Amino acid sequence: MIPVIAIVGRPNVGKSTFFNKVAGRKISITENRPGVTRDRITADCEWRGKPFTLIDTGGIEMRSDDTMWKQIALQASLAIDTADVILFFTDGKEGITASDYDVAELLRKSKKPVVLVVNKVDDYSPDKIFEFYALGLGEPYAVSSEHSRGIGDALDAAVEFFPKGEIADMGGLKIAVIGKPNAGKSSLVNKILGSERTIVTPVAGTTRDAVDTRFERDGKTYTIIDTAGIRRKRSVEDDVEYYSVLRAFDAVKRADVCFLVVDANEGLTEQDVRIIGFVHEEGKPSVIVMNKWDTVEKDTNTILSYEKELKEDLKFMSYYRSVYISAKTGQRVEKLLALAEEVYAHANFRVPTGALNDLLIDAMRVSEPPSYNGKRMKLYYASQPAVCPPNFVLMVNDEKLMHFSYERYLENVIREAYDFSGTPIRITVRSKKENE
């Protein structure tokens, strides 16, 4: 197993800035106000040749009665339980506070190795960190995350606690769970994982970051990515939410498969179609997950009616796969991982070159390409040089003669011959002179 380092501390001590510096990219949202990071955020990192998973957490406020702060503290506690090493962050400018003593006591009870980090120390001198010995957690390490000073010393201390020996890479299929706010994405993630992994409240927009969780099921490893709800641009009122949406789109790009979660009570909305269209354009295999199916009034034709609407609204991706579930009751949730494996296998399928050429030549004999100014498109040969998504390259006499409707016809021919359901395919047309 890859070791895990958790970054914990009270709010606004620079945990997310440190996390982004070590991860090498802006994953956690950073803003100068408390409570911005809510769930546990993870990144795969490496230091001195040693890989590890770094977890950023929301600030811990032990003395608040606010429901959200309690949820954030719960998530931080889960991160502490998960971690092999803890980086305890404090603020060198403010000094020790009552909240720091509260967190220090929590960490002592965990009995986990702790590296005490004093952040925001831009100009180091021993007297600036001396008071932090009072926390009783050993030597404090002075760091300026903003200016990338002292980060290496803190990481050096952390990796010393790693288990000795070789570390195996976990890998696994990456699944992004995306959709509008309050469609039930986090509830679905928790049901799949079988634990309260992400914060779930009835308030739309609770999940702000893309949260990666690795888990194993039936001997296979997966990473499931819970994302913030994606609203229309004009509805995004806050800089933090704006960056949350960017994280959701970044999660799609990182994922192998996407679960597109739709509230079945609302049906497929214009915003759902936009989100699904983005996944299609990115070339990702996907499953349309119609959630909250337990709350829909049904008769024998209900699913047929829903499928008819999906086919109408998703004409641009007739290959879609759908499943009707309830994250709340667990209805059909067990089918999702198998569906993810299936559509990912379709995205990786490669058609033999000979069979592909025979198929397309026969198709063009059955229905000839339209002519333009007395000139007709001629196919020399075809190949499939890439997968994920499957990309078919057609070498023709003049690529300008390929009409989009005829390209769609050839795509349908390929799909009828081979099962590419759940994944987009790409057709690239290139000109080739006869004497080449």
C-alpha cells in the first residue's frame, strides 16, 4: 500500500497552499477565508523517490456547534484515521491559539506520527517558532508555503516515518461522478464505498472539490472521484464555486469512465445535456445514472418513456448506456462498477485492420458516397491507430468530399458490427493521392 500523509490543522493556516505546492498543481481551492476546503482532497505525490498519497482536509474547529463545521471536523478525523503520517499545520504569524491546543490533543489521542509545521514563517529565526514547543509534539518545522521555503524539510521528516521496503502502485480504473448540484452524487459515492466518505447534506452544492477515493471490490482496484455540482455559468456567484466547477471538469479529463448522475424526478435538463456533451467531446466512456428512481411514480411503461426522452435529447450520442438506480436504497447500485468496466473495455477495443477495411468497403458498395461537382469520394484504406476513444482514420482521395451525414452513416456501420456502446468513437478523414 502507498503511504498516506494527512495535512490537518485549524482553519486558514495555509494547509491547501502547501498541498498545491507539493502536488505541483492547483487541486485544493485556496482562498483567504476559513471553511473553503470541506472534504478530504487527495493527490498522488513523490518525495525523494518515495510515492505517497497526500490528503488535504478542512480546518478543524472543535468548539463550534455549526453543523457544517462538525461535518468538516468529522472528515478531518477520518483522514487522521486513514493516514500513516500527519502534518499538523499552525500559523507562525498568529502564534498558538486555543484551537491549536484542541487539534494537538486530538492528534495525541490518534497515536499517529506527527510532524509539527509552523507555516507563514517568511523570515526564519528560532524565536518565531520557539513557543510551538508548548504543543508537546516535538520539533516544529518552519515553513512558508506561499514562498516554497522549508517544504522539503517538513517532507523529509514525514517520509522518515514511512514503512521500509518497496511500495506497490495501486492503479485501478478511475471513475468520475459528475452532474448538477443535489443530483445525489455524494450519496451514490458513499453507497458504492459503503461508508460516509464525503459530506452529504440536503443543501445543494456541499461538495466543492473533486474528491478521489481508492477502494477495492472483488479483487479489483478503483478510484472514484466525487465532484462539485456543475451549474450554469450565470448561476455561479462565487469564486470558490467557479474553481469547484473547474475541478469537476478536470476530474472528467483525468477519469477513465464518467458516471453522469441525473435526478430522475427532474428528468434530463438542459444543463444535464451540456454536462453530458462535455464528456462526449472529451471522448470519455460514460454511463447515464438516473438517480432517485425510488421516488418516481411508475407503471409498466415508465422506463420506456424515460428512454424515449433520452434518445431524443441525446441524439448526438446515440451510443449512451443508462441505468435507473436509487443511491438512497441501493437499488441497482451494484450494477454500476460492472457497467464501468464494460464501457471502458469497449473504449479500449481495437478492430483488426483487415476486418475494418472489408466492413467499410462493403458499406460503401451498399450506399455510395454522394458526389460533388461530378467527383465522388474514394476510400483507399482505413485503420484504427488509437483507443480511448477509438479513433478510425480513413485515407480517401479528397477529404472535402466527406459529408457529415455520410460520416455518421459509416460510424453507424461500425457500431452495428462491433459493440462500442457507452463510448464515443472518432472518425478522421485524410486526403491521399493515388500515386502516394
